[in-house]
Amino acid sequence: MATVGEVGHAPAGGLRLGYRRAGSGPALLLLHGAYEDSRIWSRQLEGLADEFTVLAWDAPGCGTSDDPPDRFTTADYSRCAVELLAELGFSSAHVLGLSWGSMLALDLVSRHPEAVDSLVLASAYAGWAGSLPAEEVQRRVAQVLREVELPAEAFIPDWLPGLLTDAAPAGAADEVAAIMADFHPAGMRHAALTMGAADLRPVLPSIAVPTLLLYGELDTRSPVEVGRALHAQIPGSQLVVLPGAPHLAMVEQPAAFDAAVRRFLRTPTPPTPPTR
């Protein structure tokens, strides 16, 4: 897996966070999903760097970042994102959150709206509690808490069919599995617990930045129906469904994924304020 752009570390939220940076132009902050780190964005770091300063973080407890302390909250993740942007020279950014990262993006725009120029929510949830039935939330949280006690090879292969399709490019599944295998147990516990507890539906009607909802047609973890529910609640949002794409659409269909992101960021439409 080739390294794209600059790889570095910066202090944020009392932690040392890893990041990857490529390109120049307006900042585009990429927030990865659970069991992942900044490497999952290698195609976007290359494909979008001609027009944007692409910044992909290793969330606290992921990749080369420090593990968060026990009482770390969603507010702490958001503070880390804002402070990392500042350390890298930006007061705000377009924010693209994937899966668990979409929950972090929603929390970020809720707590620090001045730091978010626009939102792209890919394979997104309003938190698991905000988008899935209670029994499914319990199942997912219990699954992750059980898995983090096991060696990666005992469970990572079981994840791949829910993340990619059989049409994925050669080597993509092995690449994703290798990234996932480097998970931090402490970091994944935090990710599962924050995602399981989060219900960000009350945030959705108050979002005042242009928002794109980007879903794969064949995503079974965050189905298009979840995206439609978010679309109905976020003022002025756009919903784009990528034909034949899975949960990790940016890995399996990077050209289509990047094109949708680029089109949106070139001409973001501010939401229409609600009538009173």
C-alpha cells in the first residue's frame, strides 16, 4: 500500500494524533469508520488532492494516535478534530465522515459549527441508536466488545462481506483486512460504546451547512433507507446513491465516490432556512 502525501503527528485534545495530508486548496477533513484509520482514505488522498488539502486523521485510539482515556466522550472527539485542524493551519474544513466517522461529523457540526464549511456523510448513521432498532444496536455493541478480546484473524474475515462486494478490485479485501487488523482494543471499545449510545436525530434539523448524504446501493450495514431518513431531517440536504456500491464505496468505487464528493464541494447549496 503506497503512502500518499505527508504522514505526521500533532497534539490535539491532550493526545498525540496521527494524520495524513496531501494536496492544496480548501481543507477537506476525512473521518474514518470503526476498525479503520487514515490509510482507508489512500485513494481520496490521491484522487482529491488536486483541488483540496486532504486531511485524514487517525481518530483517538486508532492507527498511530494515542488511545483515549477511559472517560473520553463524543465531545472530546470533536475537540480533538477542531484542535487538529488548528494545529495544521485551518480554522474550518469541509468534513467527510464515514460510518462511525459520520457520527463524529454530526457531533462536530453540532458543537463547533464554525469549524464545518460543509458536510459529506457517507454510509452514515445518526449514531447507531439514532438509526437502528434497539436490538440491532445491542447486537453490534456486544459483537465489538467480544471481538476486541480476540486476535484479528479470528473475526476480521467475517466483516469483509459486509464492507465490500465480490466486484471489489483485486487486493482491496486484503488491504482492508490489513488495516482493520491493526485495531486498538481500547480505541474500538470507545468507538462501539459511543456509536451505540449516540442518537443524533435532534441535531439533524438544526444543521445549517450544505450537506451531502452518500450511500452505496448495496450497503447492508447502513442501508439507503437510513440515508433517506437523514435526508428527510437535514434541511436542504442532497442524497446520492452509488449504483452497485457497498459500505466502503470509497475503496471499491473510488472514481464514482470522488466524483460525487467533488461535484458537491464545487457547488455546495446552503440549506433554506425554515419558514416561521
